[in-house]
Amino acid sequence: MSAEGKLNELTAHELSGLLGTGQVSAREVLAAVYGRIDEIESEMHAYVLLTREVAEQQATEIDERRARKEKMPPLAGVPLALKDIYCTKGIETTCCSKILKGFVPPYDADVVERCRRNGLVFVGKTNMDEFAMGSSTENSAFGVTRNPWNLDRVPGGSSGGSAAAVASSEAVVAMGTDTGGSIRQPASFCGVVGLKPTYGRVSRYGVIAFASSLDQVGPIAKDVRDCALMMNVLAGHDARDSTSIDAPVPDYTQALVGDLRGLRIGLVKEFMQYQGRSVDEDVSLAINGALARFGELGAECEEVSLPHLNYSIPVYYIIAPAEASSNLARYDGVQYGHRTPGADADIVEMYSRTRDEGFGAEVKRRIMLGTYALSAGYYDAYYLKASQVRTLIRRDFDQAFERFDVLVGATSPTVAFRLGEKTDDPLAMYLSDVCTIPVNMGGLPGMSIPCGFSADGMPIGLQLVGKPLAEEVLLRAAYAFEQSTDCHQRRARPVSEADGRRSAVARAGHDSA
């Protein structure tokens, strides 16, 4: 790779080879990423904070260690974007909320520690929906992020900044979180790969909580191999997280064999038809084309129905807001974060004004919904009933996995929608996650990989779901499919129009897989 400006477009595993052999330095790779950020970030707004000084120090240290012939981890020197939901020691962490503006954690999240130990270079903190509550990254207190394939479209959410950064080559890999689809849906919208591991496979210690029984940490990357490499970094038991699973961690790259003979794949009817409607025609064509491709690769494919998935949206919007109501009660202006001035004489007024000023409209909406569902006289009718239906959803998955190794379907019923299109209709926005929410209900591993493009050139994601701790099977299926297409090789490239505004996108082609 002769041109420094192209290093940022490479995958992590490609860069790992170049860095390991000394063909490029970590500082050169970092310079290419920041060069791309300087070029387009003013219009993308993938980041809310750039950590140039920290990143340059990390890259310099890695280069010096390599010069001393020290053995380095595979991803040492690879630039990483961190969603602004991870506690980072000495670096501001706001969850893109005014109520946490100025909060600098005194410790790192477990996954941040793991990334540091493995030599990943921290480019910055990415934009997100406030407290991870949203499907479009339009709920951030610090402005919207745009989709790099079309700057008039959303990147998805809540990890929209992370997905947009990877898709636009403003980062090589990124970290997101997924409570109801917040890794997979933006990965689908931005044409990249996103993996939500099994609940408990990756520690949540130091991750600012939204809904504790649903939150999960995972990577966003340019291809499946990069996701496997990131899982090798992230997965493992952490005694500081009571929900962390104490189980051996495999080398996930060993699953990337490209052979699907004997694999049983089920196309989930409810991932293609929901609430009495079908996914968009372009999405349906791409998913069915992907299923046919799996058959050509040796897998056994057929349709399966999981009827209780139709209740996922109402169940989720009782359980998640209820848990959010409890988790967000800690933001009261007393110990850290925003505190309203001039109300110290009356603590109730201080609480009320602080939370009114600090929280955005969507967060307030969900706090009120959750508080109501947990209130006296309503707990049994709402939260308890929702928990019971959640068990039925999990049983549907269990029964399906008696017949199949992997379940597939659409990641999202549509491609990325236009900015502002759904902001005034919360129910329409909530339906954006209708295909991803059930996977969180079951605590199952799920991922989204590019499988085609719509007629107007927007990426389409294929969702794959596995049994608990079966990330290896997902990666095997995803890798075999990916290697049979070129979807993952296409890059979103904002270009200047005649008037000088960057508002069009050059694409290599839009035909589906």
C-alpha cells in the first residue's frame, strides 16, 4: 500500500499483516485515519470526541515496542472507535446526554482494558442515541450522524456513530452496544458487519447501563474476519460483572473455514413479515437471494415460524423502559454530571430541574413508561406479564434450534430511512428494531452482514442468529457467505458536487448478492 491515505480503508487483518512485518507503522495508519476524519467529519459527525493525544501516544508506544522486537498482539496498532457509552479513564464519557456532560470516569470498562492490553489505538468516542435509546442516532444531545452511503439518511442507532465511522473509513474497527439491535441495525444501514455476542459472553462492567438484562457489548467491523479478531479480544469472564459467563473462549478465527456442508439454516418467517406487513421488496429479494446462496454453499435451508416473536415490540417496550427507569434514577445531580444551578436550597427542586434539563425527550419518554409499568397496581399487569411472554419468545428459539444450527432473516425491514422521517412518530421508529429485538429477549448471539443493495444504492443487512455461545457457528456461516460475494468490499465514498457540498456518494455497484 503506497498511499498513506488508503491505509484507513484496509481491514484490521490486512493492517495487522503490514504492521507485523514493519511495512507500515502504527503512526502512519493513525495519520491516515485522522486524515480521513479531517476530510469528511464535519459533515459525517460520527464522533463526539477525538482523542488525538492519547491515540498518538499509544501508536508511538506500539512502534517503539515493535522496534525492540517485542511480540505484539494481532491487532496492536489498529485504530479503534469507542461508542460514547464506555467508561474510559481520564477521557470524558457522556452517553451523548447533557446530564453527563463533563463526566470523566476514574476507571476503564472491562472491554476498554482488554483493548488497551491488545494494543488497539483509541481514535475517539462516537456519537449515539442518548443512553442508547433510539434507532437512528437522532436522539443524541450533540447532533445527528449521517449515513456515509447517503448523507440525507440516518446511520441507524443507537451505535450509529460507530457504524458510520467504520463504513466511511474514519475508523478501522469500532465498539458498539446492543440492547434491542443497536449494533446490528446500524451495521445493516451502513453496510458493515456487526456482532452481538451471547448475553454474558462479553463483560458489561464499566458500560453505562440502559436495560441491564438486555444490554450487550460487541464489535462493528468491515468484514467477518475482523469481527472474529475483535471477539478474541473482547470475550472472557469478568468477576466484576455478575452476569459474565465463566466458560472457555475459543480462537474465533478458527471458525472461518468457508465450508457449510451439513449446516442447517432456518429462514424465520417473522423476520420477513411483521405486524401484518412484509419487509420492503428490496430487502426481501436480497434475503431470499442470500438463502439461495447458502444452499449453493452446501447448507440445508427451509422456513421456520416463531409465532411469539410477534409480541417482541410490546414486551421490549415494557421491560427495557422499566429497567431504564431504575438504572437512570442515579442521575440526580448530586455526585457527578449536570447539576442545575440555583436550586440547592430545595433538594426536590434540584432533582427535578436537573433531570428535566439533562435528559432528552426520548429518554424522558422511556423513564415515564418504565416508572408507570413498575408502579403499584401495575407491576403484575405489565412488567410481570411481559417477563412471562419473554419466556415464550425464548422457548420459540429453543424449539427452532432443535432443528436448525443458524436462523436467518432481515436485520431491518427497511434500508436506512431519511433524517427526520420518523422523529415525530415514536411507534414507527420502534418498529425499525422489530427483527433484532427478539434476539436480545433470548440472550442469543446475533450478527448482521451485508447481503446486497436496494435499487437506490443503500446497503441491506442479513441477520444471523445462533444458539447460546455459538458465535463460532455464526462466524462460520457469515464468513462462507461473505467470501462468495463482494458486498463487504464496497466502500461508501462521499464526494463533492459541483457546488462544493459533499452530498453524493460514489458506489461500486448496487446489485444484490
